Amino acid sequence: MTTRYRVEYALKTHRRDQLIEWIKGLLAVPFVLHSQPTAVFEPRGESVDHMAATAQRRYAEIMKDIEELINDHIAHQKAGTHDRSKLKLLVPSVATFFTPLMLHDAFIWQDQRRFISYRRFVPPSFNDIRLILNTAQVMSLVRGGPLELVTFDGDVTLYDDGQSLTADNPVIPRILRLMRGGSKIGIITAAGYAEARRYYERLHGLLDALHASNLPVALKQNLVVLGGESNYCFKFAGDSPDLLKLVPRKEWLLDEMLLWEESDITELLDIAEASLRDTVNNMRLAATIVRKERAVGIIPQDGHKFSRESLEETVLIAQKILEMSPVGRRLPFCAFNGGNDVFVDIGDKSWGVLACQRFFGGIEGGKTLHVGDQFLSAGANDFKARLACTTAWIANPAETVQLLDEIAELDEMQQRKTR
Ligand code: IMP
Ligand code: MG
């Protein structure tokens, strides 16, 4: 998991989100030309409202242009030439867009809430653009028809790092609202356990509320938990003491996952464990190695806090070694920094999302939204979900609540329009 600080830290490292950085660069031009920092001590001259209106118009025009570049990229995707789009030349790391992004309208929406155009000293920031992209994505999903599947990461997305989803969590009524509207819900967490009880302990607030709600039984079935990225699947079961029931692997594994050999899984975890052990020794980390059926990780010894640098170093070494090993090319894995632990899991969240989509009868990527906090390209585990569906990058659980409120507001606007 990442803290809000760590999301902002993305500004300061080589590990940046290239699309966001590129948009930031484009918006810096109208900021330089239209912001009026001297107006603070020279009150005569243009009014702040006039300045903001001009800046807003110019920012919004740029967002419209980017929206069109993305549409062009999507046209290339459909023609099988996505690597030749103009956007791909400008931002080589862009991959697949599952839907267009309503960037113009999303900018206006966020500007009305964040007063970006009114700012005279602080240009459009990483977080401004991250939130505009989230809004643009949900606008497009809501306008494009019902949102069929919403998947959530656990730590930092639904509850604070290392905590549980308790009964007072404001996300609960919002998730129930989505379910009432017919959306399916997946909780896709790295936390990997084979027993339902462990997930009940983490998620009891939501599970109890769903159980007690007056939702029709058929809709209550629309919640699954995918644990260990994509290793354990549980479905809601009102009659079981933990309100969750393990779904046997043969009922939900994708065909490609059936090809993952046990011997490869052991080999990959052995290499990962050796790498972790090595780093722990070299960096004198006060760490305990945890080996599981489908994961290996380091956790701190009693109350110790690892430095961010140690965590990142440990992840990057394990990732590099695994990438270079033959088994690492055969088998998907995910090495990530969990805030105060490091784990290497078999599989990743793209498989977790794909498994949810299949479990619910074959939902498309363009009808699925994954909400998570870890979207840096290295050492982060929500990033891979981008291969399977649209995504929203939040920085803390309060932002998840805000995003779900945005979806509700947009839903209502959409329904009023179609009535
Ligand atoms: P997430 O943010 O919901 O994906 O949860 C990630 C956290 O789950 C990690 O930071 C660990 O603290 C915890 N965890 C427990 N078991 C596992 C495991 O088997 N693999 C990865 N993370 C685990
Ligand atoms: Mg997380």
C-alpha cells in the first residue's frame, strides 16, 4: 500500500506516470501565460474572475485536444496499429484504453471543485490531473451504460493501511448502492489466505452490512473476494458463519491459469525467497521471511518500521532477478512494496480482474472499473489491473468514497437525461 505521501512522491522520482507528467507539462503553458502572481501585491488590473475564466478556457481546450488524441489512439487500437498512434509517439508508455476519456468535461467538473484555474502560484499538479483522469473515466463509464463490475483493492483503498473494513466505514453504503443498481463487486487484495475467516476479519463491516441489508438474495450474491492477487476466490454466502465461501479453483480459474505448473510456482517462489533473504542480509533488515503456498514476503520484526528506501530496494532487486529468470518469463508474478512489507505473489491483479469478469459471466474491460492506490509501474500491485479494465487511482479511502459519490451523482444526471 502507499500513503498519500508516497503518491505525491511520484513527482520526485524517476518512477513517474508518464501520461500524467505529459499532461502536466501541457497545462503548464497556460498557467505560465495566464496566472497572475503579481496581482497579489498589485491589485489594479485584471480581476481574478476574469483571469480564471481565461485560464479555464485554455486548460479546457488542451484537455479537449488530449481527449481527441486518445480517441485517435483508440481508433488505432481497433485497427491493430496502436503502436503507430500519435499519442504513442508522444507518451510511449501508454497502453490500451478501454473507453474514451471525457477529459474536457472532467476538467470543468474538477475545476469547479478544486479551483485550479483560480490558482496564481501553484500550477496544475500531479494530484489535480490524477483526479481529472478518474472523473473522466467514470463519466465515460456512466454515459456508456451500466457499470457492470467494480473491483476494489483493500488496504489504502477501502480502509487504512493494515486496518479492517469496520461497520462505521462510509464506503459501505456506497458499495451497497452500487449493488442495488445491479453492479457486481470484486475485492481484489494481495492479502493471501486460504481460509474465509481471515477475510471476514478484514472485511466484516461490509459483509455484515450486506447480510443485514434488504437487498434481494440474487443481488447479494454479486460480491466476490479475490485474495493473493488472483489465487483464492470467495463468494458471499449468507448461510456460512464467515459470510464467505471458498470457490473451488476449477470453477473460476481461466484456461491460461490452468497451465501454471506447481513446479514453476515453487521454483519462482524459491528464487524470490533467495533474493529477499539476500537483501535482508545485505541491508541488515530487521525482517522475518514469510513463505506461503502462493507468495513469499518480508514482514517487520516486532514493531519495526522499514525505511521507504529499503522497501523499494528490496522490491526492485526481487523484480529484476525474477524478470531475468526463465521461470519469471513463463509465470506471471507481482513484486510490490506493501507500505511496511514486501511481497512477491504468484499471478497479479490483471488475473484477479479477469477472474472476476469471468466469474460473473464474461464482463468486458470497458464495463469494469478497478479502484486502487498502487499504480506506479514498478513495485506496485494495482498497476497490472490496467491490462484488464479501466482504472481509478486513489490516494486514500476518503478519495474512494468521493469517487463513488461522483459515480452516484453522474448516474443520477444520466438517468434524468434519459427519462
Ligand atoms: P492490498 O493493498 O489489499 O492489496 O493488501 C496488501 C497487503 O496484504 C500487503 O501489504 C500485506 O501486508 C498483506 N498480505 C498478507 N498476505 C499477503 C500475501 O500473501 N501476499 C501479499 N500481501 C499479503
Ligand atoms: Mg492497496
